Amino acid sequence: STQSTGSALQTSAGNGFNGVFLAFNMNLEGKLLPYHALASWYIHIVSLAAVLCYGITMYYEFEDSTATVCHVWNLLPSFSSTVGNYTPQRYIWRLLVGVSCVMRSLSVWMFYKNLQRFQKQGALVYAFSCLRSLEIFGLFLLTMFASTEVFSLHAFGFSLFFLCSTVNIFAVSRLLHNGVTGSGLINRQTVYFPLIYIVTFFGCFVSYIVHDWYCISGVYTIFGALELVMIFSNILFWTHCDALDWRGYTISIE
């Protein structure tokens, strides 16, 4: 029967791992939700926001978004200008990313408890958990404050997000490579994500400087394309970590 009870949000898997994360009251009893399904939702929300905002800009603002201040020929706009300079793209992105940031907070707890399961104690656990929290916070800041509105907060959010996400991708890739994962499986594919992430970042940096200094046709297109690769490599990495690798774990409300 359904009744109001003190409830606990727990994870469980075949290896007997059981950790309490959040406590609250609900009128549900014995309901199970696969964690990878919840993780898939917030990852799909970000992907939907990115595709929707970029598509609207390409369709309605193509000439203005690709001309830039240099007024030269380009094929693609940058994603940062898409969600920063145009409406309703700016508000669509803010809404959906804001929702996903709240949902991603649960993954910090999952990551924290998982490291404890592998007997990773002390400063290491707190450092990794703090980095993931700061990455989410940085994403929230750079999303909610455009560079044309509050530049200092946007710049701080971008720096925080990039630094923490880069360290996270390197560190978590190493943990996955060593089998410290939700499923306990070793996945060697993740070692490519840090390389892709760093290479595309420096490619973005160089192409933006070249475009800004020399206004060469087509260079802004390279910048826009590399920016998209960087964004979706981050999404794909956390898709693996939070959606694919945690199959078999459930959130139970009792």
C-alpha cells in the first residue's frame, strides 16, 4: 500500500554496494528508478538545448552570426555567440542547462560514494567530488551570465568550468581505465577524451586569435566547428560515465 513514510534515496547493485545519499518524505513506497535513465535525461536535455539553439541561429541569424565584427565569409557561427547574443536561444539554453545542473548534482554524490566503495578515502575523495561540484557551478555561471551582460562572472565561470572539467576528464579517465567505475568494468576508450578535449581547446584558442587579429575568411568556421567538438566531447564523456557505466544501479524510494 502507498503511505507517507520517511524515505531514503539509495543505490544498489549486484555486488552488494548500498549507500544512502538523500533523505526526504514522499508518498511512494518500493519504487525503483534506474540511475542511468535519470543520467540520460539530463544529458539529453543539454544535447537538445545545444542542437535547438544552434539550429535556430543557423536558420534565422545565419548571415549576422557568421559575419562577425570582421564581416568576412564563414560557414558556421560560434556556439558561444549563438547562446550569448541571440534570443530566444539565450533563454532556452539557460533554462535547460539550469535544469540539467540541478540533476547533475546527484552524480556528484554517486561519484563520491563510488570512490568510497573502492576504499578511496580522505583528501582524494573530497578533492574529486569538489572538482565535479565546481565544474557544474562553473557551467552554471557561464550559462546564466553572458559576456555581454556581466563579463567578469562569465569569464570566471568559463575559467572555472574549463579548468575543472579538464582535470575531471583526465582524472576520471584514469579511474575508468583502472576499473574504478560504477560497473567495475575497465574501459580503455575513455583515454581518448582528454586528448580530444585539450587539442580542440587549443585549436579554438589559436583559430580565435587568428580570426581576431587577421580577419581571414573561413577561420571563424574552424573556431565554431572546434567549439562544437569540444562541447559534445564533454557531453559524450559524461554520457559514458553517468549513463552507460552506471547500468545496473537503481535509485530506490522506500
